Amino acid sequence: MAMKTRDQIAAIYTEVASKEGLLYHVAHARKDNTDKDYDGQQLREIAQERVKSDIKKLRDAAGTFRERSLPRP
């Protein structure tokens, strides 16, 4: 498996942090469920710390779905 460059990883996070992406909506949904104000900068800092493990988990989940999906005719 080829390793991603920092620029490629940044592009992935830019994609999922866009208003049309899932991460943006998940982060904003948490704001309504917590007493802490939404802090985009803090979210970016946390994302930077988690980037490698998050991508690995996404790949592992995708692999699990591929293994368990029914073959298509």
C-alpha cells in the first residue's frame, strides 16, 4: 500500500471538512449536543493529530465492507 504525502492527506481532510462533506456536519451537530462552543481551529488541530489513525480506520472499514459484501453478478 503506497503511503500518502502530506499534501495528499491535507487534500483528504479538506474534502471531508467541506460543508458538503460528512466531517463538517458531524462537527457542527456535536455543537448542539455539548456545552462547548464549536471551535474550527481546535477541530483542525485534533484532525492533524488523528490523520494517520483515521485514514487507517477508514481503510480497515472499507476492507471489511468489501470482504462481507455479496458478490455482484
